[in-house]
Amino acid sequence: MKNICKVLGEVARRQPDTTALVDCSCGRKRQLSFGDLDAITAGGARQLTDAGLKPGDTVLFFHPVSIELYTALLSVFRAGMT
């Protein structure tokens, strides 16, 4: 069964330079490619497991809608957490 993180990895391999996320806050536009998003979420998932969290653990976020929010959420999902 595919999940969002598996799809992200597939797209990142096929189209690493294609824009995945755009954030237009504080008067500036930031973009993140699928390749960068894949690498950032892999690192984030590793940090979560290194901190002792395990697949199945629940994580709660309070963060404004931004690139950082989405990379954090995808890191959690990639590590098997909810």
C-alpha cells in the first residue's frame, strides 16, 4: 500500500528539481523541490527516531502553515508516527 511518503520518494527520484512546496509568507516567496523535500524529511524522520520516538507514537504540532510545518509532518509520517 502506498502512502504519501512513498509517493514523495518516487516523485523525488523521477523529478528531483520539480517544485513540491511554495510558501509565500512575510512578503517573500520560498520554494522547495521534491528532491530537497525528500532529503529533509528523511533527516527529520531520523532525528525523531534518534530522539527515542517509535513508529506508532503520536506527535502533536503547533506551528503556522509553512514549509517547515509540512516538512515536520512528512518527517513524522515517514518515521511511522501519527
